[in-house]
Amino acid sequence: MEQIESPNAESSFTRFYNWVVEIQDPRTSSWPLLGSPIPLICILTTYLLFCNYIGPYLMKDRKPFELKKTLIVYNFLQVLINIYLVYECTQCGWGFKEPYNLLCEPISYDRSPRSMRMARACYSYYLVKLIELLDTVFFIMRKKFNQVTFLHVYHHFAMPAASFIGTKYLAGGHGTFFGFMNTQVHIIMYAYYLLAALGPNMQKFLWWKKYITIVQIVQFVLIFIHSVVVQFQPNCTYPKFIAFAQTGQATMFIYLFTKFYIKAYVSKEKKN
């Protein structure tokens, strides 16, 4: 007998698909790597496989790569890219010139120069999060397996996924505060990595490593507060469920980075 598909199930899927398509940001949804989630899913799946299986297997019988010149160039470029992103965010949203409202900033889907500039900044941020997956690749190639922790992998996996959603659907407004704060922290972080890559002679200048973690925790506390505030603004049109999701993400990062800080620094100081 010929099977009859359930019209309710089909219509539910169709409604969901149409809803996902309808809420796309028309300015960004057709840009490379944003048209469909499939490329990102493939990239992140490959990333997880490389972290857990492929990378360790390939390096099992090999000597660690030095990658000194590669790391110097990579970290230097990361510092420059993040400075550029901070500059763009200050120019079109989080600076002193026509600043966004800290309590509630709805998304502007118009094609004004300012709105498009923020949309391009969001897209650049998304691409940078994909490039940052190389952090883990370099750790594994150098056999720094102790650096490939759950915190590290989760952070590098979650950020491209969140950035994809933010750029494809919400390229502007309240949620860009997350990226604005994150890029500032990454300037400090990659500056540290750059100095470390220059060699042992720089070790005396790297006493501030633990303070990077403190800055990261403070960053997520500010993001947490900022995303909570918007949820209690009754007339704010910024999507409440996105603000709620950011609150959850910030909470997760606060927990993981605090746990790492206690284990890496507080516990060691007590032992010493």
C-alpha cells in the first residue's frame, strides 16, 4: 500500500522552514558562508574530529613542529584584525559618536551606511572566529595537548556558531556588545601569544598571563549583566530569547573560566 505522509508534520516543517527564512537579515543572508548552515556544520564537525582523533593520531609518531615564524605572523595579524574590529564597532555603535543605547538597542535592518558598516563588522567577526580554529590546530601540531582542554574546544566551537546566528539574523543592535567586548580581550590575548612566540628571552615580560583570564571573566560578567538588562525592558524590540541565550552563554563561560583560573593559579599558589 502507498504510504501517505502526514500533512500536519509536513506543514509544521514547512512553517518552521519558512519562519527561519523569513527572519533572516536580508542584508547578510546571501554573503559567503552565511547562505546555509551546512558549510559551518561541516567545518565544526571536522574541527571536533581533528581535535579528538585526527590530530592526535597524525602527531602520534611525529616530533612537534616549532612553527615559530608562523605563530609570530598569525598572532600579529590577529592583533591587527581585532584592533580593526574594535575600531569599526566604536565608529558605528559602541563609541561616543551616536552611541548605541546600553539598555536597549534594536536591530536596524535598513541599508544606511552606519547599519551596513556594523553588518560588515559582524560578518568580519564571524570570519575571524572561523580563523581562530587554527589556535587548536597549532597546539596539536606542536603537541601542546594539555592546552586542548574542554574550555578551549568549547569556546572555539561555540563562538563561530553564535557568530553565524548573529550575523545571518541579527547583524547589529544590542547583541553586538558581545563581540565588541570579545575583540578587546582578544587584542590583549593575542599580544601575549605574540610575545610568547618570540622566544625564551620574552618570558620575563610575560608575568601578566593570569590577568588575561581575569579580564576574560570580567568580560563575560559585563556581557551577562548587559544581556540581562535588555530582558527587563518591556518596550525593547530586541529579541528577548536571543538576550536570554546570551545570558546562558555568558554564564557558561564565567563558570568555565573561573574554574580554569582556580585550577591553574589559585590551587598552584596554595601548593607553593
